[in-house]
Amino acid sequence: SEKYPNMKRDTRFSQLNSRHVQYFKDLLGGGSAVIDGVSVDASADLEPFNSDWMRKYKGHTKLVIKPASTEEISQALKYCNDNMLAVVPQGGNTGLVGGSVPVYDEIVLSTSRINTIRSFDPVAGTLVVDAGCILESVDQFLADKGYIFPLDLGAKGSCQIGGNVATNAGGLRLLRYGSLHGNVLGLEVVLPDGTIMDDLTTLRKNNTGYDLKQLFIGGEGTLGIITGVSILCPQRSQAVNVAFFALESFEKVQHAYREAKQQLSEILSAFELMDGRSQDLVHNVTNKKRPLEGDHPFYCLIETSGSNAEHDKEKLHQFLEHVMSEEIVSDGTLADNASQMQSLWSWREGITECLGHWGGVYKYDVSIPLSDLYELVEDTRARLSSAGLVGDTNEHPVVAVVGYGHMGDSNLHLNVATRRFDKAVEEKLEPFVYEWIAKRNGSISAEHGLGLQKKPYIGYSRSETMIRLMKQIKELFDPRGIMNPYKYI
Ligand code: FAD
Ligand code: MLT
Ligand code: ZN
């Protein structure tokens, strides 16, 4: 687990006592609403709420509360604010920057019991849901109505809409449908003092004053708790096709991306990048038959979504023929049915899980100008190799340095799979990676957020003026500092 040598528990926060616990039991009805860990410090029930998805960060909460309505959240938060009890909002706990678990003994406020679909307008495509709804269930609900959720990601089976909005998750459909900053139409948020900010409009246009909801999109639970989300959902495409192909250099990947934009234009819905090593890892862990023969340094996955299956398939065939005859792509395959599509997608979506197979993963989610995108992986690999840290045996902490990501969004995921979390590896990586990115005016946090991991490094991507303004906003919304402390800024 991570240690926090430069950070101490903030003594302004109260220590949890039995009076506090009794208040929550009375408010929330005890039983399923409250897990009482006050008398048993190492309660097994609290472990999943204290550990993050990567098992890199570990908190020490003694209390998890699960309110069942916005009103209960409002009362619970007001009580926390009045009593100086620090709070961590937690959705599906799939966040990748240590933001969703406590650092010390903050109370975890889980949104999993507010999970109702409030309304759907089948003409406008506007959906209003509770924050605790699971992404995959919402997408399934929309599928039955001919619509699609404008966000998709590998953690869809457990992440929640509130968590997605709080992290401003990007995912696999951003290329086509844009970011949550554009698609979210309204939010209901409980502020730290218990005030309910009802901005749950379904209007597409609303220029009446500052657009305050934007602060909570990507606010990572530092300003308030999102309880309801109104979002614009696109029509579900009748025809979806997936192609998977191999390429011999990153120059060719860029070339293929340009060709895909030109030739597939309005039907292109995803263009994802996977390097050869990432695919070796997936193969190593799953032992599944590879989609293409041989070893290639790069692979891309293209998805098209349109309204005419024949027409789209024809376009994709022509595209593949063109890129192969021009030797931009060395090999490729097209999925013939839904299960083949899913199987091709698993070589991209499955990377995250497979990376954790050996022990720990160091993850860097960054935006870099496209031409430089893969150079970061090569430079990092060279740096760790020359330090003797990469190898096949147990004395080498690093198993592999891999790159993959959302090519269409210039968003690279640089990942270092290790046999254990290791200080020597971390010291080679940080601040090296952040300095590398700052030199190219990139972003150290493209879509996963800052959380605990990147809090010390925000200055590599934001100016002092912007950080000062952010601190003032935090002070305005959360003057007592109880919301997700020790993180973000
Ligand atoms: P949590 O992990 O519970 O919380 C995340 C943050 O939001 C925390 O800071 C938490 O305090 C805060 N929070 C949660 N709920 C609320 C709320 N209701 N109000 C206020 N604050 C809240 N991310 C991408 O952007 N793109 C991807 O493609 C992608 N793929 C992923 C694939 C896998 C396999 C995994 C494990 C993660 C992936 N992620 C991806 C990370 C991503 O951030 C999360 O999956 C998701 O958006 C977080 O939702 P959650 O409900 O799990 O939130
Ligand atoms: C992805 O694109 O797969 C996710 O952002 C998760 C990850 O970075 O591993
Ligand atoms: Zn991603």
C-alpha cells in the first residue's frame, strides 16, 4: 500500500465516536444503511471501501454510510459539516488515481443505494438518473429504447453515473459523442452544508449566468455530492462494425488514423491504439487466440456506427483494402457478428485488468500532441531498462512498459506493470513522466483525474493563477474542507 510521508492527518477533523454513529443509525435506519466499524477497527466489511481498484491505495475508514435518497445525503452531509467529519464520496470505486478511498479515517459516503432511473424522454433523448445507477444497466435501459449512453468504458459493469460525471470520464466513445462537459445537461448536487443545488434541467440551451454544474463535472467529489444527472443520449446506431489491424510503426498508425477520418468520416465512432507489448500481456494472461497472426509493434481497433449496415461494411472494406494496398497496415480483420465484435474489443478493453496480473501497476493517463504520443513510452522503457529494472526474473520489479489509449483523443495510457510496488521504479518514473509532458505542453491528467496520485503534480499542467482560482472555488463551496480532503489541489 501507498505511504504518505509528506502528509499528516488533519487534526481539525473530529475522530469518529459512538454519538456520531448513533446519529447515522437513527437517520439511515441502521442495518444495511450503516456498516459500523467503530468498535472493530479491522472489520472485514470495510475492506472493499478502503481499498481502491488497483490495490495501490488503502484508507482507514471506520464508517461507511449508504443513504437512500438525496434528502438523506443532505442531512448526513450537514451533520458531517457541523461536526467536522471528513467525507469521501464513493460510487463504483473503479477510479484509477486513488480518489475514491479515504486517506485516513474519512467517512465513506456510498451512493450505491440511490439507483433509480428517474425519467426518459424518447423524443428528445434526455435521460435523468440517480447518481448511483450502474453505467451498464443505464446503457441497457437505453438500448431497449433505441438510444445509447454517450460514454462507454471497460469498468461499465460496476462504475456509477455519479462517479463517471465526478471524474469527467472520457472512455471509448468520446471521439464520436464528445465529453460529459457537453452531454450533461443538468445536475442535482448536495453541497457540504446540506444545501441541495437543483440544476437538474433537461434543456439543451441555458445561458442564464455561470454554468455552475461544470465545476462538479471532473470535480472528483471535492465540492459536493452529485445525486442526480440529466444527460443527452444519442440515437443508437443500427449498424456497428469493428475492424482490428496491425501496423509496423507509429508513423503508420498516424497515417492510418488520417485515412480513417477521411474515408470513414461520419461513421467513425472509435479509433483505439494498442502496442504489441500490451497485446502480449493480454495473450499471456487470457491465453486466447490472437485476432491476427504474428507479432506486430502496433495494433488499432476501429469501430464504425451508422444507419446502413451494408453501406458501412462496404466503406470499411474499401478502407481496409486501401490501407493494406498502400502498406500502411500490414494485416487486418473485420468482425462478422456481435460476438466477434466483443471478442475484438476485449483485446483493447481487457488490457487494464491484465496489467494487474503480476502485482502492481504504475499508470499515467496523459494528453500529448499526436506526433509525440508514443515517444513517451519508448523513452520511459529505455529509462527503466538502462536502470536494470526491467526483466523476466523476480529480482527485476518491472514486467513490461506498455502504451495504449484513445488515439482519436490524443490520449495515451502509459503503464508500467510490475511484480510489486517499488520505490526505485517510482523514483525513476516521477517526476520524469510529468516533466516530459510539461515540456510538450501536454496534460498530466487526460481523463482519470488527479485524485491522490497527481495532487502534488498539478503544477506541471496548470499555472499558479489557475491553481489559486481553483483553491478559491474550493473555499467557496467547501469552506470547512470536509469534502474528499488530502486530494486534488
Ligand atoms: P469512484 O471510483 O467511486 O469515484 C471516482 C471519484 O469520483 C472519486 O474522487 C470519488 O470521490 C468521486 N465520486 C464518486 N461518486 C461521486 C458522486 N456521486 N458525487 C461526487 N463525487 C463522486 N476512465 C476513463 O475516463 N476512461 C476509460 O476508458 C476508463 N476505463 C476504465 C476501465 C477500467 C477497467 C477501470 C477499473 C477504470 C476505468 N476508468 C476509465 C476510470 C474511471 O474514472 C472510472 O471507471 C469511473 O469513471 C469512475 O466511476 P466510479 O463510480 O467507479 O467512481
Ligand atoms: C482505458 O482506456 O482502458 C482506461 O482509461 C483504463 C486504463 O487506463 O487502463
Ligand atoms: Zn482510457
